[in-house]
Amino acid sequence: MRTPNSLTCREAVDLITDYLDAALPSPLLTTYERHLTACPECDIFLRQIRSTIWLTHRLALQPAPPGTREAPLRVFRAWKNGDQTILHDTFDI
Ligand SMILES: [Zn+2]
């Protein structure tokens, strides 16, 4: 959707990171926000990106279950040391 005197959706998507970083200069910020008001698809997309960022930060705060990191490292080290069967035994391939 192209709104009058503003951005295309593609242009709005390209600017989303700068918008979220509060790095858009004032005239472009006004144009961007005008596009969001007029374009429900881009508004929804921005909300989805914000939700994804929020969820990603929440996940990063959760400690990994015990063994989560050790198991793949153990398999990699065994494979690197020549144990070709470890991949078959671990991943059933
Ligand atoms: Zn749009």
C-alpha cells in the first residue's frame, strides 16, 4: 500500500530497525508513523517484530536445562576425534 506523500510498504519494512532503534530523523519518522496509521499490514508487522524481540529477550533470561550445552559438545568432540558412529548413534541417521 502506498499512502499519499509517504512510503511504500517495502520502504517501511526497510526502515523498521531504524524506527525501533529511534534512529529515524524527524521528517522521516513522521512519514513512517503516518504510514503505520494508514497501513494495518505494516502496523501488524511492527507489532509482530516487537513481540518477537520481547520473547527473544525473555528466552535469553531463562537458564538452559542441565546438559543442554554439554550433549552437543560431547558429540562434536567425539566426532572430531574420529568417532564416526557417534552421529549415527545420537541422531539415528
Ligand atoms: Zn505498509
